[in-house]
Amino acid sequence: MKSQIAATMSDSVNRKSMRMDTGALYDSMKNSFDVGMPLLISHDRHRPAGWTVPAAVYLEPGLTRVLAHVIEPETDQDYLQIKQRWVKFIASTIHDVPQESITRLKELLGKDVLTDSEIPWDSGAQALRGAGLAQRAFPEIFEQVDKDGLVPFTTLTMIRPGIFQIGELCVFAHQFMRRSESPFNHFNEELLGTLHQMAQDSSVNVRVRLDLDMVGLADTAAHTMELDYWYGPTFNEDLSSLQTGVTAHTADESQRFYHKISRTEFWWQRRTKETSAELILEAEELRDSESGADRTKLHCRYVHSVIDATTNRIEHLDGSIRAYTPEEMISRLDVDLKRAGRQTEYTKLWRVDGNIEIGRWKSVIHNHFRDNALVSEYFGSQKSKTDIREELEITDVFPRSLNFDKRVPWLCDDARSFRVLVTHQPGMLEHILEEPVAFPYVWAQSEKSEYALFDLRAVELMKILGREGHRLTFAPNARFMAFDDNYLQMPVVIHRTRDALKHTTEAYRELVSKVNEVDPASPVLINLSLALSEYTLSVSIFGRCTEVLDWLNRDQPFPPTESVADWVRNTAEAIASFGEGVDTALEYVHPESLNLYPRRKIALLPAIADKIGEPVSSGPAEPRTTTEEMNEIGLETRQAFKVASAKCLNCGGDYLTCPCSILSGNVPPPTADLRFAFNYWVAAKQ
């Protein structure tokens, strides 16, 4: 499997003018951390392409994001595993209706309506699904069905797009108004919302097709969000100037893959009556593959409209699904819409009659063909592909001083560099026999063994804890590194109990306070973790020493487990005062643990090839850079060393284990036996 990290949600205002509550972002991550969710192509539950496991909430000044592991299959066996996960996910979501809801539904519907063949279904509201169930339950509604199978919108009470309340129960719009025409998927909310708005206008008559088979509990109707965004059309409002004939827009490779569209055809006709003339529009999309709900048919969306050619008054508009077998589609692709005829399975979904305002007319057509960029292309999208690409490429929203160089991601210019990462990781309680335990961010592999790499300055935390009668255990095969910079990169420290966590926090206050006296601008990375029974809760903190110290001195530098969402919300508000800048990259995040990890990056320099010592890698190496290039970009290299031994000049013992500390002020730095490991990048101004 291929795995990478991605930001899946944020608390910034999106293109639909919505903003997620910061605490709710944490709750959404926590609720799906255990099993994750399928990575879907175009939000279609029939098209799993991988798996997403939300695992962290990343807080920067002015922005909070949910981070997730995104897992993509690379082999057929990988995809089979994803498919098996998908089956379990569907069983635990769509079909997992609480027993009390099933009992209540059966009581409200009554034995005369039920056939004992209904199955639980939750896709918009907790419901039962069975052939003709809604029709039997509400004959008074379905008696109003016209020859097209539609009912008046004004007779329905819509509580959510596509969900209509009848007493304590609810019925649903037809499944063909869901994505991929499937009851597994969400409704086309933009289309149904626009139809609902139009139905409030007494000058138009709006009708809609209902699902015959499903009845739900009205008070369980859920608000769903699919945050894809489509730029709307800017079509010329002078319809009388249109030329008759067929226009075809062909899908590119991306549209074929994501939306299964081959092409879309638009046919304008002019029909003359005795006293008037009409313009008639027919538009149909042709698809490449079968519907998710019906693997034997290709479902193609279609609209038909009638316009008074003299007055430009739009009198009629309807939307349908035309279904083709694969063989019929091959024949259909050989001709255009004008010569295609009407020998197809035809299901009308909605209809609008009356005086239709042109803006609404365009919106309904645009929304009916959701995900079909060819329709927007034909009507004149507000944004071209080039415009959108250029917009997406504008990622440098931080002042240039905060994007000094990606080769030195741990550089801190000011308070805006401060960030917090709250991470859920697999439970480790049974593995933490002593506490606390320090784990590294990286391991080094040699021919003989695997080593846990730690910054030498991490032993100062152990010494402070030891002085107070506590201990810090380093992971097995610990090896220490010495760096020539002011970056204090502390390890992941995992605890079993709150008491131990409290002691470590107090020790960090003392350690960071000592560093702050010498260099308040030092970059500092701290990770505090608490092993719980179900998961491990980790909080990474990174920033300048002065801001990190202020954070450690707060009442709650680590969240209470019973109210993490509130803590996250308060944290976002607190660090928002540091500035408006936002770092859009995930350069600071460890790709596996999702802890904060602004790392030192190896620099390959030809002149270092003959240095003595066994190289130890701490991450991907950068391309070789010349001295001239280094001067030009304001960087230089420093040397990192393995600490073979360190003798304490105060007690004469091993500095790595003795209680003496250089932070006390009267202990000189130890004499260390250092072995060259690698060169790494720093800013020349340091």
C-alpha cells in the first residue's frame, strides 16, 4: 500500500461560505480514527479508491486542519483489502440502524404496511427500505402522482434536501437524484434546494419524483456535506440569438476518470406554431460506465426545456435519467442527439412549469448535471481551468520571512512559527511498563542493529526528573547525536498516568526556562503523550523558546481527556493572536506518526566524502549544492555527530547517566568523543 498524509478539513471559510467549528474538527477526527473511512472517487460510495484514517488536528495561528493517513492500493491484492474494508464500512454505516429506531419505525408504520422483507437503511435518515413501502404507507401522497410519476412539491414539507416530513416519519426524493443514482449515496442537495426555492414562487409549478421504497424517522434526518465546489455558468441572457443545431462537448481524460462522462450534447431547435414560435433545448450527457446502483445500465442525465422565442419567456424545464444497456450506448455514441431518437428507458425526476426566471433556469440545469464540467463549459463557466489552476498554485500566503527555505523547516522567525499538533495513535498502554519512556522520531539502521536516535540535550530532561525522584527511560539501543545549532529537538515522551505526565511537564518548564535565559529565539520541539486504554493521545508543541515556555506555564498545556474538543477550540483562539500567517505545507509533520517533526535535512557535499565515521541518516538527503549556490540562497551547512561517549567533568562519570547537569550553572560541558555522521542545512544568519 502507498501511504501519505493529507489535510482533509479545516476551520477556514470554504467556498460555500461555511466554517467548521474547531472543536468539531477534533470530534470528527476522534469518531473516525479507529476504522477510518473509504477514500471515494467523486464522493461515490460505489467507487472506493483507497482508505483515509484521520489521526490528528494541526493548529497554526489562524488555521486548524484535520490530518489523515491516506492509503492507496498499489496491487490487486491491496485493492481487495480495501474492498473488504469497504464492505464492513457499509455494513456499519448504511445498514447499522439502532434497534430502538427499527422498533419505532415498525410501530409507526404498522403491520398492515410492513411485509417483513424490509431492511434497515441509513442514508440521510434512519429508515426501513422495501419494495413499495412508502407507497403503502402514504397512499394520499402517491395518489397525486401524475403521468410522469411526479408529485407537487408544494404538498411536501422538506426538512432536508431530498427528505420530506410526514408526521413523525419522512419520505425521500427518488434515488436517481442521489450521486451515481444510488440509495447508498447522498442527495444532489444543490438541485433539490433550488427546486424547493422555486416551489415557493406561486408563478411556477414544481413537481418531483419520490422514492417508492423507503420511509424514515423525521427526527433522525441528518445534514450532509459534500464540499466539492463548481463554478456556475455566465450564459448570455438573450436566448433569441441562439443558433439551432447540435453542439457536442467531449470530456477530457480527467473528466472521464472522475465522472465517467464521455461527452455532453446540446440541441437547440426552433418550432413554429400558428401564433408563436418556440425554442426547445435538449441536453444529454453520455457516460462511459454503468451506474453504481444498476450494473446493467448506463444512466445518463437529460434535460428538456421550452422557451417562447418571441418573449424569451421560459415556460418549461424538466430533468430525467435515460438508461442505456452497454450495447445501446455503443449505438448511441455513433449518432448525435438530433438523430438518437427516444427508444430508451426514461425516468423523469422533476419538472418546472410557469414563468421561470433565467437565473433559476441556468442554476437548475447546472445543478442537475452536477460534476459535469462540460455543461459549465458550454454555458460559459465563471472560471476557466487555467484560472483555477493559477488560483490553486497560490500557496505562499506566509510572509517570505517565514518561508525561508524548506531545507531549514525548523527555523523560527517570530511567534507565528508556533504550532500545536494533537494526534491519536494506536494504544500503547500494554507496552509502557515503566514511565515515562522516550521514543525517537527516527531510527538508524546499520549492518549490526537498529538504533534509536536522540538529541544529546534530551538527557537534561532525564536529569531534572531524576533529581526529583522520577525517571525517564530511553527506548532500547538509544544513541545520542550532537548538533551545532540552537534547535532543541526533544523526543516523544509517553506516559501511563496523569501524575507522570505532570512531573514531565514540570521538568520541561525548568528545562525550557533555562534555555530561554540564554536564547529566547531557540526553536523548541516538545511531544507529550498519554497512553490510554483505546488510543495514545499526543500533543506536539513547536515554536520559539519564549512562546513554548509561555505555553508550558498555562493551566492546561495538555488537554483533559474528557474535554479535548474544548481544549482544541481554546488553543486555536489563543494562538490566533500570534498573527494571520498560515503555513500551507505539511513540512513540519512526521509522515508516519503525524507528530510535529521539523527535521534537520541532510546536505550532500562532495568535499565530505572522506570523513571518518559511520554515516547515520535522519531523513531524505537534499541534492548536492555548491558553495556559490549556498551563498546565494543564504544557507550554510553544519556537522552532526554521533556521541560515542561523554565524560562528566564534574563527577568524572558517564555524562549520559550521571546526575550532573550543565543547566545547573556550575557544571562544565562534558568531554565528548564525537564521530562524524552527516552534514545538514542551517540558515547562514545563525
